[in-house]
Amino acid sequence: MKKFLVLFLVLFSVNLFYAHAPSEIKIEYDDAKKMIMTNIIHSLKTSPVQDPKKHFIKYIILKVDGKIIDKKSYNEQETIEGQKAVFKVNDIKKGSKIKIDTVCNIGGRKSYNIIVK
């Protein structure tokens, strides 16, 4: 039983070593098209994504003024660099806070927000 527990902890620790939150989130709001474009950078120099089918952005969640508007789920990442997503939105007013929450499938989260001008 002890050997199993030690093996489990070692394997779990190795897996967490490769897990990391996205390194950068870029958000762009196009008022004319009523679209929010995101570019999630999920690669670090010290720990790049080796296989975007096994290590990827699992969720990208869009919130406007604290309310969840949309949530996109992924089973793999577009590229080893990251994941892009486009959200169609209705009416966003000046001063609204747009927040993007991201979750790595292995571990790690990152959020970023902008205020609509």
C-alpha cells in the first residue's frame, strides 16, 4: 500500500510540474461587430506545451460586469502557443468590465479584464 501511495504521489507531482496557467491573455472588443476576440498565450520558455492534445486550455469563460455570458470548452489546443476564441455579444455599454477567465486542463488559472471605453 505504501509503495502504491508513493508511486501515485510521484506521478501526480510530475504531472503538476508540467502544468501552468496561461502566460498572457489578450482581449479586444469590436463595438461595430459586437464581438470580443481573445488570444490566450499558453506557453512558457521554461515549460512549453509539448502536445496541445494532452496539455491545453480547457475553458475560456467570458464575463461582463460579473455575469457569465459564455463559456467555451476545448479538448485540445489550436497550437503549442495557445488558443484563440471569439465571442458574439449583444449590447455592451461604455464602462462595462469584460473579464476572461481561463483554465488549463492540467492545472493553472488566469484571468484578465478590460473596461470598455
